[in-house]
Amino acid sequence: MSQIFNRSANQIARFSLVGGALAVGLVAWVGLLLMRSDFVTGANANVTQPVQFSHAHHVGGLGIDCRYCHTSVDQARFANIPPTKTCMNCHSQIWLTSPYLEIVRASFRDDKPLHWTRVHDLPDFVYFNHSVHVKKGMGCATCHGRVDRMPLMLQKASLQMGWCLECHRNPAKYVRPRDKITDMEYQLSDRDQLEVGQRLVKEYQIQSLTSCSTCHR
């Protein structure tokens, strides 16, 4: 019987199998990169707000403490968005006629709240308690980045589960003294952070919680 396939068919078959496997691996790798990209996570994207509030000016320039506006960060599950009255505590005295702030004055005058767009918006299936993290020594900049350098508020972290677990598995790497929670410039060397962090983990009784039910209830 004459040979049906040319001898090169074996090489073509092997090449096809190897090429197919590599193609599947490449697609999976690109998919993983895409899922972690800013395009998917929303990190580093500008968010349109009713007033383009500058944290760089208010926090970095004027030195206003985070808790002046976000009063419930260490008391409640949510870090509250300040009411217009908080803005007017200062702006009833300064920048009284600025056209830029007319929407703020109108909100206060008409008793209609400003509708801010949430920047750090976790999925509904994730349970997160803001006060617990603050009381355990997690600084504002650890999760929100250097807001004192942000003319416009950005989401600096991915907020994905892997990012959360990185801290939950090794809290000593991130914990800081409670009186440094809102200190944007607080930073230690890796060696000093490990030493201080291990001490604070014991002092604050921080547990390395990685079970699913910790965040998914």
C-alpha cells in the first residue's frame, strides 16, 4: 500500500500540538494580565465629581487631618462622605464669592446634598469594616495612597482579593502605631517596619485572617 501522508506530516502534527499548547498558555497569560490591569480594576483613573476637590491642597497644603471630614473612619463600617456643612465650616469664611464653589454654596443654601461618586467601591459581596482596620493600625495611605499628593482623588490599589490577602497574610509588614494612622509621610525601612510591625501585631492582637468567611458573609 502506498504511503498516504508525507513524512513531514509527523513534524507538522507535533508542531501543531506544541503551538496549540503555547497559544492556550499565551491567551491565559494575557487574560491574567488583563484582569489585573488598571483598565479592569479602575485604578489610576480620573473620576468625575460634582466638585473637583483637591486632597493635595486640603491635606498636603493645609494639613487638614483625614478625620476632620471623614469623621466615622474609626467608629463605623463605612468612612463617611462629609456633608456640605463640613465644607461650609471654612468656606463660609473664605472664597465666599468663588464661582467654582457656587455648587457647594447652593447645596448648603437649598439643603440638597452633593452627589459624590465613590472612588473606592468594593463589590457588594465583599464585607469590609473600615473602623476595624483603623483600630488595628492600618494607615490611610496604606490603602488609599498618598492622598496629600492627589489633586484629584484616585484609586491607587487594585482592590482585588490578592491585594487584600497580601496584607492579611503578613500584617506586620503594614501595621503602624495608631497615632500615625493619618500621617501621610510615615515610612520605615523594611527592617524597622518588620521589628515594629511584629510588636504591634501582638500589642493590637491582630490575627492573620485568610478564611473565605472573613470577607464573604
